[in-house]
Amino acid sequence: MGDARLTPNVQRRPSTPASRRASAFAVWYLRVVTFVNLLSAVWVSFGNDVRRHNEENFFTPYLLTAGFASGVFTMFLAITMRRRKRAAWILNFVISTLFLLLFAFAMFFADIRQHAQNWISLVLTAAFVAALVVGRREFYAKGDRSNPRLAAAVAVGGLLVCSLFAALLVTVANQADDSHRSTFLERWSYGTMRLISVAADDSGFAGISTPNWVDVVINVISTLLILAVFYAAFRSRRAVDPLTEDDETRLRALLDRNGDRDSLGYFALRREKSVVWSPTGKAAVAYRVVGGVSLAAGDPIGDPEAWPGAIEPWLAEARAHGWIPAVMGAGEEAGTVYARHGLDALELGDEALVETAEFTLEGRAMRTVRQAYNRVKRAGYSVRIRRHADIPGEEMAYLLQRADDWRDGATERGFSMALGRLGDPGDGQCVMLECSDGEGRLRAVLSFVPWGPHGLSLDLMRRDRDSDNGLMEFMVIELLQRAQEIGITQVSLNFAMFRSVFERGGRIGAGPVLRLWRSLLSFFSRWWQIESLYRANAKYRPIWEPRFLLFEKSADLPRIGVAAARAEGFLEAPGLPKWLHRRHLESKR
């Protein structure tokens, strides 16, 4: 099955300068119309002028109206067109062509063609349609096949619920003297009308009189409904084929040959990820689609000479589905290769690497760490180090139960530096550290994944909250001092974001911008472990290896940041109810 996914099936004609300019014109047309629609919604007098220019014998260009709902509609079209969605191009082409034909027919009447505004509207609409035709090859991104049915379900169900809520709101806020004369059907019709437009004529509803805020609330509800429908209609495909058993076997073979190149390589075996292979099968990019972002982590797996062969189909697949490509935690060598394929780099922070042969607790610089280590050791704590394959099943089940009990929160966090599972039979070469107190009670566990034949990368840290402080440091030092027992020469610890800011910002002579940036990060460290992770790693005097975020466009960084936070488990995934989504994933085990 892995062979069937060596390269994505993307068949499209190459773009030309004319098609690129035409597609850019179409996107910018929608952006300008969005701005005018939203401006007219908040600027009452301007909005009235726009509406007057779209009545009787006047008409405005394609989609140019006044209101939040129309502004949101055009904004969504602009966003999806910018992301090269084929469905958005089809929708725009069908609607704009119908508008153009209607406008052209209307121009045969003398009382309509005598107004210059109508000619301008006709020309702009025709220019938009022409831009769609010329730039059609630029809109190739595919959505999920279930989107039309999902959008229809959201539209019908949402309209029913919103109209009933609007009818209830009108009933409660009705101020008409003869309100008793209005029936529920009339109030429901009035609410449905207001869902469509704030400026709709209400002269036919003599028994209904509502405050302005009611009309605004109903129109806002309609805007939210439009957002939900458009999200359902134009959402990207939520996932590609997950790792198969064949994929996992081939990835493990690559890790056996080249696993010592990247300390994050083993985390490519997370089974929620997908994988794209190079044509030769000597390299692969493992990624996960989160919120329309194709998020890879670490370096490509395999031979560096074959990396471009895996990166190119990964990028092609992202563009084919309208995903935003991004890489979290790439090393400098991989970042350079990604940059050659059009991605830009931003330094995220540094990974702490410790060479076990060079680690020592001696010396004045290690005095504080040495004292903390000796204090925990005197308290009677001890550490047991074993490969997962050497742990009997009953003992592993107990360790899993204790690790789950000590987990902070219901969400399992981690993506770029976490395996997402513990005790799997396929991970027998992982290393478990078990820390027990003087009475033999288990108080903390650490789990490391292999980093080549002689390295380990930290995967999981759990401890009993009622235990003494310093257990984690005690366990790490025990591993570094006893590394020869399991043939380890190097250990990768936690990743420290913005490490250079904390290090350089506290030095004499640091500039005001750097000091301000350090102060802001220190402030946010009250809620997120930014500075504390840096200081926790720095005490081992590690080698700092920079890690980079790779992205295509700066404008995509906010969305990439949200996707990364969701992947790491810091944000809950928003969206429509789960029962509305198609499930493509099959059980692997």
C-alpha cells in the first residue's frame, strides 16, 4: 500500500504569467468588495448609498452590496480563492456568469443603459468573469468529497434552528400595540426575513415592531450560519491515509540506517501521521493535517540525498488539497533543503543535547545540581533503567496505569517530540526509567525513544505530585551517569523555545528590544513553561542545537501557530459536531 502513495496524483497544466495575474486580480477583486461590504455595514450613510445604487434601474458590480452577511460571504470566497480551491472557483464562475448574462440582458433597456454606473458595473463584472476564465488553471486545490452533503445539512438544519430562534426573539421583544394580532407564522416569517437582510421591507408585518438590536442580533446569527455553511463547503480534506503496517516497517528500516541523523526521527512513527515517500523509497516526510495545515515535524526520514524527492511530493500534495505546508522543529541541514523548495525559516529555539561521556557533576558550575541530586539520593530514592522489551507484561501494565494517573489533564500533549503511546510491542528498544522511594513505591517514570543505535530522545515525563521535588533531575542524572549500562552515548532532552532570547537578553549590553522581548517571554512564562524549560535544560550544560519553523508565506504564520498548538494538545480542536464528519480512517490493529 505504501508503494501506491509514492507521489500524489496531481494532474494540472502549468501556470503562466497571464493565469497568475488573472487569478491575483480575481482574489483582489473579492478582497476589495469584502472591504466595501463590511465598511457599508458599519457606516450607515455609506451603506444607504450603496443600497440606493442597487435599486430600481441601477445595479452594482458582482457581489457588491451592504451588510455583514454579504461581507462575510465575499471574505470567505476571497480566502478560499487565495487558497486555490477549485470548488470556490466553480461557485464564483457559475454565479458571476449568471450575473453577467442578466446584466447584459438588462442593458438592452434604454432606461437602464442610460446610467454610467450600470456600464461600470457591467465592465467590472465582465472583467471578473474573464479573470476566472484566464486564471482557471491556478485553482486546483481539492476539497473533501463529503463537503457538498455536509454543507447542505448545515444549511438546512442551521436555517431551521436559526429561524426558530429568531421567531422566539421577535416574540419576546415585540413592542407593537396590537402584537396579539401577529401569529407565530408571521413572527417566524419576519425572523427569517431578518436573517436574510437587516434592510428588508417590513411593511407587511403590521403586528410586529422590534427594537433595532433585535434585527442586528438576528443578522449576526445569519452571518454565523453563513460562516458554518462555508466552512463545511470549502473545508480541506481532513486527513490522508494514516500509517500502514508496511509504512511503519519501511520507516523503521530507514531509521535503522539513518536514525542517528535526527533525534526526532523516531517520532515519525506516531500512527496518527501520514507519510509521503520519495520515488526511490530512500526518504520520506511524515506529517499530520491539522486545521488545513500539513504539519511535518523534524527532518525528513532517510538519506539526505533523497530528501528532495520526498519534499517535492509532500509540497505538491499540500497544494493539491489546499493545505498550508509547514515544518516544526527542523534541523539546520533539513531547513536548508526545505528553503531550496521555497519555504522560509524562523528559528524556534534550541534542543538540549548531552554527550554522556562529557557530563559530570564536578566543578563549581554544577554545585547546585550536585546538591539537589545528593538530597534526593539521601532521601532513599532509586532509579531502575530497562528497555521496554525487558519489562514483563504485568509490570508494564502497572507502569502504564501509574503514568496515566499522573497525567496533567485529559489531553495527551505532544506531537513533534512525543510518540503518543507507551508500552507498544513495536517499541521494545525504548528505555524506561522507574523512580521509587525508600519504601519501594513508584513515584515517577521517564520514557525515552531510540535515537540511532547509541542515543535516546526524551518522550514522556510523569511523576507523583506528592513526591519530593527534583525527581526528574535526579532521574536524568542517573541516566547520564549509568548510560554505559545500555550502551548510550548521547541524550536529547527537552526543547527550549526562544532559548537565545533568555540567554542573550540577560547579559550586560543587551539592547532595549532584546530586553523587552525577554521581559514579555518571562511574563508569559507564568502560564506556559517557556523560561522554566530553558533553565531546566541549561543546568545539564548541554550542547544547544537550533530548531526551525519552515513556512511558505508569513501571512500563514498565525494559522500555523494555531495548528501547531492543536497538534501539541494545548488547544482543543474546534469544528462541527463529530457525527457530521466522514471517517476515512480504518483500524490498524
